[in-house]
Amino acid sequence: MSTSTGDQEFPWHEVASRDQLDPDFPVGVEVNGQKLGLFLVGDEVHALEDVCPHAYALLSQGFQEDGVIECPLHAARFDIATGKCLVEIGQRDLHCYPTRVQEGRVQVQIPIMKVAA
């Protein structure tokens, strides 16, 4: 489980109950317009961008096994702990978000998107 220093520009968002997570079935959530996949690997909760970079498919609907998530459409595979792309078809690594569990609730740290004036 990763944590951060609590920078004010990166607030924590409560996204799920820890009890909702299962090592075989990822959970998709949306925070501030960003689709995230929540993955349980061992006792650790990981949050990754949920949309496969190869083609629009939700990785949270893919096949999770041995710390790897496979895209449900084209077999792109990514390491859940690091976001590293493991198969060329995936095109690039995924962005990972810091997570923590407090009082049984999963929280994810998401940067605030600043809009230029």
C-alpha cells in the first residue's frame, strides 16, 4: 500500500470499501472524471488508470492473475504494482495512483487538474 506526504494539491478521495475488493475481480471507479481500476494483490491495494492505452477497454473488466491485469479486448498485459506494460500491444506503461486504507475505506490520491485561465 503506497502513501504520500499529503500535499494539498493531491487530495485523497474515498473510492470503495476494502471489503469490496477481491484478488480475482478488480473494481472500476471514477474520480474527478478519471477512470481508475482498483486491484487487490495480496494485502495491498493498487490503483491504476483503468482505460487500456491500446484501445478503449476497461482494464478493471479484464483478467487478473499473479499481479498482472490483462485487457479484456486485445490481451495487453500490465504489472499491477508498477503499471509497467508487459506486452508490446499495450503501447505504454499505466499511471499508478497512491492508495491507503483507513477505517476499512480505500482512498486514492489524485492530482487536482488545473485549468489555464
